[in-house]
Amino acid sequence: MPWVEVFAALVVSHLVGDYLLQTEWQAVHKHRGLARGETVARRALLGHVASYTVAFVPALVWLGANTGAEVAWVLVLISVPHAIQDDGRLIVLYMQRVKGVAAESAAFAAVAVAVDQTFHLLTLFALALLAGT
């Protein structure tokens, strides 16, 4: 199956999981969800990652049916990077050290969304190249 078709299915699944299924509570509280002692943040992050990952099931059923390959491994490669990215700490570090955006900057929130989504799409692009032909 061509990687571009796989990528399209993954992007649609991403949009459903990250925008249609994510609750406001999850979006507000998920940051630092992988840090020690952050029980509310962890619950928000893990709830979001669970529903986000479920959004990919139809695409992976389709991919498996069309390729005959076992694709369960893709769920792990979708959920783990998503949890790390949505924890937010590495995104903030990247923005400060690479992009030079200070946390106090008026542009911080908008840049954070763009950087976050770009990293998500890069992850899905790499997965599409691995899973497709």
C-alpha cells in the first residue's frame, strides 16, 4: 500500500483523536502528565492518549486488511510519542532552546500549538513510511 495513502489515513485519525475526541479538561490539564507527583495531569494525559489511540483503530484495521500485515505495533508507535509530546516539557524545551521563544512571549501559545502539531505530523509521516510501501 502506498505510504501516502497510509499517511492520509493517519492524519485523519490524528485530527479525530487530537481535536474531536480530546476534552477541554484533558487539553488544559495534560501538561507535565509524565512528571512525578502530577496525578491530575497524568490522568488527563493518559485519558487523552487512550482516546487518541482508539481513533486510529479504524485506519489500522483498514491498513491490516489491505496489506495482510500485522499492524498492532503501529499503535505503540502512535501512542508513546504522542504521550511524550503532549506532556509538553520537551516541546517547551525545543521552543526555548532552538526557536528562542520565551515562555513569557505573547507568541508562545500559538508557536507551541504549531510546534506540537508539526512534531505529531512528523511522527505520523515516519510511521507511514515504515508501514507503507
